[in-house]
Amino acid sequence: MKKNKLVYEMADFSLDNDELLVNETLFHNANGYLGVRSNFEEGYPDHFQSIRGSYLNGFYDLAEMKQAEKLYGFVEEKQTIVNVADTQGIQLLINQERFSLFEGEVLKRSRTLDMEKGVTKRTILWRSPKGHEVEIVVTRMASFAMLPLFTIQYDVTAKNFSGELEFLSSHIGNVQNYFNPDDPRVAAESFRHIHVERMETKDEVSLITSRTSASQLQVVTAVKHRLSKMGEINHHIQGESIEWEVKTFIEENETVSLIKYTIFADSIREENPYEHAWQLMGEATTKSIETWYQRQEQFLTNYWDHASVEIDGDDELSMAMYYNLYQLLQSAGKDQYSNIAAKGLSGEGYEGHYFWDTEMYIQPFFLLTQPEMAKNLIQYRYNILDSAREHARIMCHTKGALYPWRTISGKECSGYYPSGSAQYHINGDIAYSVINYYLVTKDLDFIAKYGAEMIFETARLWLDAGHFYQDQFMIHDVTGPDEYTCVVNNNYYTNALAQYHLQWAVKFYQLLQANDQTAVLEKIQLLPQEIEEFSKAAEQMYLPYDSELDINPQDDSFLSKRVWDLEKTPKDQFPLLLHYHPLHLYRHQVCKQADTVLAHFIVEDAQSLRTIENSFHYYEKITTHDSSLSTCIFSIMAAKLKEYKKAYDYFGESAKLDLFNTHKNTKDGIHTANMGGNYMAIVYGFAGLRIKETGYHFSPFLPEKWTGYKFKLHYEDSVIRVKVDRQSCQFSLEKGSRKNIHVYGKSYQLEDSLDIPLEGK
Ligand code: BGC
């Protein structure tokens, strides 16, 4: 791998407020546990807006969910991610002149994200109003080797003077969450979620203990500094902040470095977060910062070895791909208390909630590159299975479990049920991810212990939510993935997925019996009659089909609606959800995102290729892609239909979404599902991978503008390398036992390597 491919650099970054907000997201540091937005240590001018935040995955407060009319079962309380203590602040004074990019003269500036080293850097050459020239390099790291550790290294070099240098570093307990009453995609109200309980300084460590208002969770932040030079040090406690101050002397051409260590600890994970933070701070600061940098790099060398998707011939898309895969790593929870929020740990959009995004868009990447991570994500869903059972009861189902549409700790948090709780497909999505986990790993023990219980309980729900009518199994009043069409009968995606899910519930039942792993059947008292019902419902599942158009209508009433004229819709009216009443959208044939097209990707054997093709063209004309989860799926399906140019264009749109802020809301956080979708667009789209009971199937093509691409895949005990260039596609077994694979419909034994001429050039 060429090393420079892993450095994303923004030279001469703009000081425009809107762009700074986006960059706060793009250059955030996270490691799956903690996330810190890339705010300037020294702050911004007073009139500037900034979303200054630090977040912990799965750490939440509760807030009232105001319902104008309190109907039965409506959600009245939601969980929301909490902005915890701010440890980013560092003011620099040079001979008493305060450093600010908005004063004096900025002679050079750049920001980089180094994905090989796992750090961000801000480099500035600045001349103060009185003429002092300094170079400032700020390096930040959210450690992968010690998840609670965040560091800032602040290096100052005096270019043309010797004089006094003063650092004022803050640790602020008085923090609030961001809100915007005009955007349904972020919290609408201002509320202080966290209150300081205790503040102290002890052996040069400042500690702030805070508690959330309603969930009563505790978080402790510990901060310690190291200066490369002797200086006069002071700590002050001021209100709810602790300020650390040091004065020293800098010689011309000398570099003085300040290292600020922060440890975060919370009461979800630790019994005594205070002690834990204290102890970890000891561990963190007994090692040099270089040791932590080395560990970070080692971790990432290993990560890229499995995860990288190399694209040759298009540097911009190649960078976008690396950027996206790095963000997935930064976002994914690495313990049983957390998952992957729609915005990762980069901002407060969607309030830190976990959606189906994880299972359908991100998990495939982890499953194929680091199956242990995928297992962990499933384990989280297993841990909230009891909440899903409770949720099913609230929704009046007497049996089974219904996963919440959006949540942090397990309870449903969607305020608007038509495009929230009504998305019952979440059950099928989670089941699908468990089935895929099994197909890739064949880990039946995990299925017996955890997966099967989830599969059966969610399958029971289909039987309770749906019904037989004239010998067909129907599921009424649900919402599919397309949020511009809500509460409908027989959403094709939902029914097709439920069918697949029920078929697999039967298969797992048989597999567990055949392998004598039946404890789960007793645990949940699953009766043989229920398995018969699963089987019958799957067999008789009604899948909407229109013979005239030879397409699958999105639901029973979809085709009878008026078609929205997208061509005549002014550009500034997108996304439609911000400009039209939901009912107006529901009355039209207009889609926010892939729905039936997505179903055709994940259960492709349910329909003929002709129906899939006709459907693709039908939905393409009425899909706005207002959701970032859409273009990647259209790319995959265009590839399947051999519309390669289109596949490439959809992929390009999708890959650069955050780096180019094309959805205009990157300031609220990255779009993690979209990033996972980019991976899928290459692996499932360009390389044509499908994971079936018969094994891995490939059907690769190479976009015209590229000279090649390559990646690695896990498959049971093996790792397979896939390389596609202008002439051929090559498969080689990097480790593990030989595998049977299918390429362009033909079956091969992969023992060492295979070289197969490229079709469809
Ligand atoms: C999409 C959902 C998605 C959510 C979070 C919405 O805009 O319509 O499918 O789960 O964003 O990413």
C-alpha cells in the first residue's frame, strides 16, 4: 500500500464559519468509545457558531419526548447522547499576545488526518500583531490501544524571537448539548444533561465527576499535562471549570511541547469510574507519548492489513474510500454496551442513536474483514433483547420481540411512529445480519447461545403482526425503508425479508436439533407448531407483483398514487422532508431511498432478473436519494444489471458525500451507513459478491477509469485475496483451508490461486 494514500490533507483550510463546522466533524478523533470534535483549542470569535463536543459511545441521558396527543403506547421518553466535559481548551500566549487564527497573520495553515498513524494534525505558521512568528503543530489522538485515552500534543516553535510562553489549559464541566429546533435530524430543545458533582486536583491531575440529569449515570474526566520544559505551574478551580496555567521561556528556534492527557470513565462500564480514571491516568502517563503513538500505528497496520480496499487509477475516490473505512473504525463500539451511531462519535445528529444502519450497511464490512467486530455488534443486540420483548408488548404483540427503530440502551426512541416504530423491517434486518454472520463464519455455537434466540423471538413477531388472508401471509400497516411512504400494507421489502427470516428460523431450528444444541428451544419454549407456522408463513408470504409492468410494487397501494415530478421540483426544495408535509409526500410515488431495490439486492433469488431490472428502472425515476443510504444500493444494483457506468457514477456520489458535504449536514456528523455502503458498492457491486448457502459468488467488473482494485475477505477459517485488473480477476488463498467459490456462475476450488478472465469489459 502506498503510504501517502493514508493521509488526507486540507491545505489552506478555510476560516469561514460553515466550513469550520464541517471540519469539526471531518477531523474528529474517535476510537469507538470516545469521540472529540475537532474544535480549535483556542476557540473562535464570539459571533461564530461551533458545535463543541466530546461524546462516549452508549453514554446517554433521558429526556422527555413531548407528544402533542398522548395516544396509547407512544414514546414519552428518549435517550440522547451526552456532550461530556470539555477538555479541548488550550490558550497560548506569546509575550502576552494571545494566539488566534482570526488575528495577526496566518502565513501557512493545513489540517491532516493521518490514517496510518491514527492522528490528526493542525499546522500553522502565524505572525502575531506585534510580529512574533511561531509555528504551531497540534496533534490529537483517540487511542485504540487504551480506549479511554485522548491526547493533545501542542508544539510551539519560536521562529524569530525569544520570550515568554504561557499556556492556559481548561477542563470544563459546564457543558451543554447542541440543538436546532428547525431540523428534525438533531435534538430540538436546549437542556443541560450533565451536572458537576465533584471537582478536584490531585497530584497534578484534575478530576471532574459529573452526573446526568435523568439517567443518573456518572462520568469522570481526568486531565494531566506534561510540558517539555520547566515552568511555573498553577491550578485554579473556577466555577465548574479547572484551569491549568504554566509560564515558561522559549528561545528562538526552540520547540516547546505541551501534552494534555484526558481519560474518560463512565458508570455504565465501571463500578467506580473515579478510581478507574485515576488508575488509567497513572498508566497513561507513565509511558511516553511516543509509546502511545507507536501502539496506535501498530493497531492500524493490522487494521489496514484486513480492511483496506485499494483502488488504482483514481486518487480522489481511493482517498474517499480510505477515509470512509477509517471512520467506520472510529465509530464502531468495541464493547457490549455500544454499537454504531448513525453519526458515529462525530456529532449529535440523530442524538447518538443506533438504527438498522448498523446491520444492513456497516456490519457487512466488519463481518468480511474482522468477524469478531461483527460478533460484538450482534452481541449488543442480544443484550437488548429483553427491551425488544417489552417493546413488542407495548406495541400490543402477545409474542416475540420487536427491536426499537432507534435507541441507545434498548428502549424505543422514535418520536414519530410512521417513519419510526412502524419500520418493523428492523427485525428482519437484525435477523439478516445474524444469518450472514453464520454464513460467513459457520459459528453454530454463537448461534446456539445468542443468535437463535434473537432469530426465533423476532420471527414470532411476524406471526403476530401478520395474518393469513386467502391463503397468503400479509403484513399490514408497517413502513419500509423508504420514509416518504409510511404505514402501508405489504411493503415488498418487509415481506421479502420476513420470508427469508422465517425460512432461516426453520433452518436454524433443524440445525440446532441435528447438533444437539437445543437449550435455547427450551429457554424460550419454542414449540414445533410454531416452526410449522414459520414455515407456512414463509411459503405463503405475499410479495406484491404487478404483471403489467413486471415489477414489484413497493406496497399494495403504491402504484395507484400520483407520481411526483422530480424534474420540475426546484433544487432548493431537497431534501423534500424539510419542505413538504409528510402526508403530501405519502400521497405520491416518491422515494427517499432504496426500498424494493434494496430488497432485490439482499434477497435476489426471490424474483427473476427481468423483474429486478424493470423495478430498478421504475424506482430510479422516483427516488430522490434524500437519504444517504440510497445511492450505494443503486450502485450495487446497477452493477448487477451490468449498467457499469451508472454503477460507477452512483458510487462516486456516495463515496464523497461527507468529504464534499454534498448532503449539507456533515456539520452534524458523518454518515456512517453511507460509508459502509461504499464498501458494499465495491465488494458487492463491482466485485459482485453474494453470500449464499452455496458459498461466495463473484461477478467482477472494472470501472473504465480504474486500472484495478483489491481487497481481502474472511470466509470461515480462510482469508481470500481478491484482485481485479484490466485482464482478469485473481483470487488467492492467503490463509486457511481451500474453499469452493463461484465466479460468473461457474464453480471453482480455490486452493492456492485462480486467475479468471474478466467478463463484461
Ligand atoms: C434514513 C434511515 C436511517 C436514518 C439514520 C434516515 O434519513 O431514512 O433509513 O436509518 O436516516 O441514518
